[in-house]
Amino acid sequence: FMYRHHPQHQRVKEIMQSGEIGEVVLFRASLHFLLEDVEGDIRMDPALGGGSLYDVGCYCIHSARHILGEEPVSVFAQGRMHERRQVDTLV
């Protein structure tokens, strides 16, 4: 999780924890990339724990916990499954 050491993320964490912007009631995170070769990609193999949540979902979850400095009260996610591969391609 190298992003957490970048100065911009440190500054956001400082601002949010200082109360400068008031009480944080919503933290929305998004991370995406284009996956062109689904046939040869291990992230598309359900036997290997494939899917977008297992691959990059941890970054969104970790950033919320790291920047807010506490555990979330509730979490919501919505996803879409690949029709043939049975792994999530969007969460």
C-alpha cells in the first residue's frame, strides 16, 4: 500500500482528522482499470480467487480505514459478474 506514503494522502488524512472540513459522513472510493485479455488473465479465474474485489477492492477499503483512522460504521458495494467466468468484473 505505497499510496499511503504519498504526501497528498498524508495531507488529506490530516485535513479529515483535524475536523477542518467538519464531520465526515461519507467516504466514497473508486479504482478501475481496463482488462482487455480476459482469456489469459489469472484475475478472471474463479479457482484462483479471481475478480475485481479480490484484486483491487482492498485498496478502497484500506484507504477509507487509513485516512479516516477508524472502522466504517457501514459499507455498501454493488457488483457485476462476468457472464461466462463467474467472477466479478465490477464492484
